[in-house]
Amino acid sequence: QFADFSDTSAASALAAQMAAEVYAEHQNYRAETVRGLIVHSAQWTSAMRGRLGRSTMPEKVDVLRHYGYGVPDLGRARNSASNDVTLIAEAKLQPFRLDGGAVKMGEMALHTLPWSPAELAELENTQLEMRVTLSYFVEPNPSERGHELRYRYASHGLRFDLKGRVETEEHFRQRINKIARGEGGYSAADAGASANWAIGPKIRQMAGSIYSDWWQGPAVELAGCDGLIVYPTSGWWKENRKLPYYEKEANYTLIISIRTVDPESTVDIYTPIFNAIQAEISNVT
């Protein structure tokens, strides 16, 4: 006997199949990575983009609530081409630390992006898209107070931010330190290329434990944006000081892809990045 079904039921089965296919090829991947790759591969259709209108903040929030990050593409989740390269970092950090009698923000992780600013600058006005996805899991609060306060449900939060193209690494670290400690909001002027993000930092970090956003612009503007920081935000691991939850580490997966916007482009961005990674591996070994 057959019955009609709709809404999320069919989508759940398709997502499970896609996750199984990614797992089958990469059995050593973490669950955070598989989930991240599926979201990372998703794109809004033209009909979905039609709801954006003038791309105001309320319109972007509306599109995300209706469609999430769009329709996933299994091919993109599995492969990299010469003009489309994906980098995956499975890492961990300790979000909180005990300082005297107070629990404070702990580690943040700086990821140096493996592309040569000089080589990207040589591409001048070639339009590039860089997509960043941060995937992690939280530990739900075992108590029933999770809906009362913002930091009572999730054990911790993680966020990411990109180094501005005219920003020094020292200034970048200082800026993120202030944000993590709650001493200052996001500064578009500091970040430089923030206007190029499709979703933007204020919207992408509103809820959940997976964030994806994509930057688009000329290669010369992306050339100096060669660093990305993952940093913690508060949660009940920090707020509950009776037990040493603040000593726990948190796994996360950072996925970064860069590609040419024009699908017919013959620009090879894969080889320079591959060579840079190989050189780094040779230096370590």
C-alpha cells in the first residue's frame, strides 16, 4: 500500500542517502565533516533567490528560514576540479578555561589559508567565490532550563571570521579577541571585505551549530584575506561552574572552497594551492 507524503520526510531520506554516499568514500571523516560537506555543496535556486529582492537582512533571514542553504549537490560534496578546490580541516579547541575563580573564554584557532596572495593578485578582476562552512555539535543541557536563557541549552558556540585584506595578523587577533570577550561588535571597516559576503556575519551566526557563507568578488580583493579564525562563544559549559565542564575540548570541521564564478573559465586555481600544501607537508616531514 502506497501513501502520499510531503514536507521534510522525503528530504530526510535523501539527506541520509547523500551522507551515506559521502561516508562510503571517506570512512575516516567525522560526522561534523559529512554534515558540513552536504551543507557546503548546497546552493539557492533562481526561484529561491527571487525572494531576496533587495537582499535586505529580513529578506535573507526569510530565505534561510524557508530554504536553508538551498539544494545540495553530491558531486560538489565529493569532488574538486581545476577551477573549484575544497579544503577540509578537522580540528578541535578548548572553548573555556579557568582563570583564578572565573571561567573565561579559552582558545581560538587561526587557520592560514594556503594560497599565495601574489598569485591571486595576478588574476586581477577574475571573479572568485570563496565559501566557508563551520560544522560542529553541541552538548545539550541535561537540565530543563534550556529555554529560559540564551546560553542554557548549547554547551558552547563556535564562530568564524575572515582576515581583512588590509588587516595585519596582530590586528586580526585583537579584533576577534574583543568579539569573543563581548567587548565589541563586528566592524565592517575592520574586516575590509565584509560587504562581499552573501549572508553576512550578523545573520549567519544567529542560531544553530553549522554556519555557511560565501564571499564573491575580484581575485585581487581576496588576495590579502589569507587567514581565518575560529573562536568560541558562551554556553552552559562556561555558565555551570560547579563541575569542570570548562576543561572539555570541542571538535569542529572547517570547510573552505574557492572557485571561479564563470563555469567556463580556464583559470587553474587548484594547482597553485595543491603545490603550496605539498610544500608545507615537505617542510614538516
